[in-house]
Amino acid sequence: MKKLRNLFIALIIASFVATPVFGAVGDLIAKDKLSGSTDGKGIKVAATSTPGTTIHTSVAGTTNFDEVWIWAFNAHTAAVELTIEWGGTTDPDNILVKTIPKDDGLFLVIPGLLLQNGGVIKAFAGSGNVIVIYGYVNELTGG
């Protein structure tokens, strides 16, 4: 069942990549690492409450956008709740909560959502230093 689910997720991701979704927003400028990453490596979520560990700071201004893709890996012995602070800390406006299963590989958390104007993405988890965030941003021109 786990393999079937992973295959299904891979097919969904492939369909997003193959689909020209940038037409309404603009053109792809560049693909880049999350700004909180060192050399493109994973970002360990140390924080267990707000403010969270910084994951990414989006492009400044209101002309261009960052299309953000984030996956999480859980190295703990049990499922862990992960909270993403999406450009703020107001609940429910800026808070996304996912339970990350244990021993399940990379788990899609943010599926290409847009952010701009220097919005900061932070994360905290129910247990510190067991969730590792991976991902990238597609930098897009305004539409």
C-alpha cells in the first residue's frame, strides 16, 4: 500500500511539473534552494514552538513570486506534528499543520504554493531535531 501511495504521489508531482502552470503568473526565472538551506541540504527543524526554524524567505516586492515546494522527513520513532508558519503566525491564516509519519520517506508538505513580498516560512515540530525539511523554489516573474 505504501508503494502504491508513493507511486501516486510521484505521478501527481510529475503532472504538476509537466503541466504549464506558469502561464497565469509569468515565466520561470530560476530554480533555487530554500534560503534556509546550506548548499541545498536538508533543514533540521529544531524549534518546538513559535517562532519556528527559518525555512525560506520569499522574494522581496509584489511583482515576482516564489513557487515553494517542501517535503519533510521524520527520523523519530513515532509520527510528529509539523507546523508551517506561512509568512506569519496568525491561525488559521498563516498556519499549516501536517502530521509527518515515521519511516515513510519524504512527505509532501507544500505543493508549489506561491509567496512574495519577503514572506518568511518557518517551521516547528512536536519533537525537536527529528524533522528534516527538503525542497526548492521556482522563482517566477509577475503575470
